[in-house]
Amino acid sequence: MPSAPRLSLNPLLDRTGTVDGAWWPRTRDAAAELPALISAIDQRLGRAVLRVGLHLDAWDHIPRRIPALGRQIRVGWFRSADPHLITLTIAGTTPITLLVIPSGAANGPAMAALRLAAAGTLGVRPADILHRVGTEEDIPGEEGSASWENEGGRVPSLVPAPPSCA
């Protein structure tokens, strides 16, 4: 029997944050990982996942469809999407967006990212969450821009730096 997905969701799902939660898959194999995620989201929300969207270069073995209880879920892959995100279209509601924590992340930082992503992320970019908790890994096509804004400035830290010893 497959292990339960490592998943966190903002309990309000109020759509005010950058992400609605996070998912920490065990591998980069989309065909192996997506069925358990879809099942968990179906159960937690009491609604059916209809479609999944993900970044093409962030995953291996991406199927076109995933079988689920009484239906086939279409899987779309894109290069223009954020490679740290996965979007799930849900029946009767707004799609949810999850931060994808790299499968090889250490337990402590990954658990911190799961908590942070579910706690509300208004104004925080997904890559900044990963960078701050030390889980970011290279994804093909990424240029390591997690801590830089588009306009050239550095993104402020999510957690204040410890006081210095003077």
C-alpha cells in the first residue's frame, strides 16, 4: 500500500496567499506520485480533482491522464508555469495551488515549508519559501532567482535574522 502523501493545506483555503498549501512528494515520478495526491485532495475537500497542471521540466514520467475513482484526471504540463507549483482544478470551486517541496529535501526544512505554506503566504513567492527553509534544489531551466525580485532587488527575508552579538 502506498504511503500517505505529505500534504498541508491552508484550512481556510481563502485564496489570499500565493499558495494554498504544500506537497512533499517522495520522488519526481509524476505517474507514481499524483494518484495519492489526487486521492488525498478529493478526501480532504470532499470534491473531485478534475485536472492537474505542472511544470514539464520539474517532473519525470508525466502521464496524460491519471485514473481516479470513477474518472480520468487530465494532466497538463507547461514550461511557462512556476516549477515549484502544482495546480489542481477542483469540481465546483476555484483551483488550488500547492508548493512542491523537492523530493530530496531534508525532513526538518521540508516540514517547515509544509507548515509555512499552509499558514498563509500573502506576498511571498513560492521559491522564497523553499529558499528560506533550505529546501530549494536546481530545476532544469531555473536560474537560481529565488531570492531576487524581477526588478533587480533582493527579496526581504521571511524570518528576521537572529540578533547579532556585539
